[in-house]
Amino acid sequence: MSSLLNFVEDEFVPKKTYPTFSSGDTITVYYEIKEGNKTRVQFFKGVVLQRRGSSSTETFTIRKMSGSIGVERIFPVNSPLIQKIELNKKGKVKRARIFYFRNLTGKKAKIQEKRS
């Protein structure tokens, strides 16, 4: 049953190509918002806290600071509302899920950039 489910997901779920990113990276996600009859594109720029799931059910969580309040948003990778994803900078972290980042403020909340 699971092999049949994987086959259907691979064949019929449209795949989009995005830059490879992981936790600690700073990315900008451009996504479509529908307000009544109109649609517009809005962006959300922040640090990736985690990626979870696989293939068609994969999601990622982004956190940004809006003033002094932290805002988190979860995006499905295969969402048709996502227009594009830009990778702004690669972060150097030692964990796949950086939930400790929520409690940090000021200079401690800085993620070191990876050298390429």
C-alpha cells in the first residue's frame, strides 16, 4: 500500500525546483495571497528553523523578528501558492532543528555565515 502511495505522489504531485536550503539559512519566500477577487505576491524573509517530512508532505518553518515580536510561519514545499524561494545566506549551525534560536535575543541571536 505504501509503495502505491509513493508512486501516486511521485507521478501526480507537481514538483518545483528551489535552491537547496537547510536549518540556519536565511531565505526569502514569495507567496501568493488572495484577498477577495484580487491576488498579490507577498514575501516572508527569515531564518529556517527546521525542515520536516519527505517528498510531497515536506514542510519548512521560518522565523523572523517583526519589531520585538518573533513571527514563525510554516510553508509546505510543494504548495502552489509559493512563487519562488531566494537563498540570502547560508548559516552555520550544528543541529537540524534550531528551536533554541527562539529564546535568544540581541547578539546571541546571530547565526554565523558559512564560508564557501
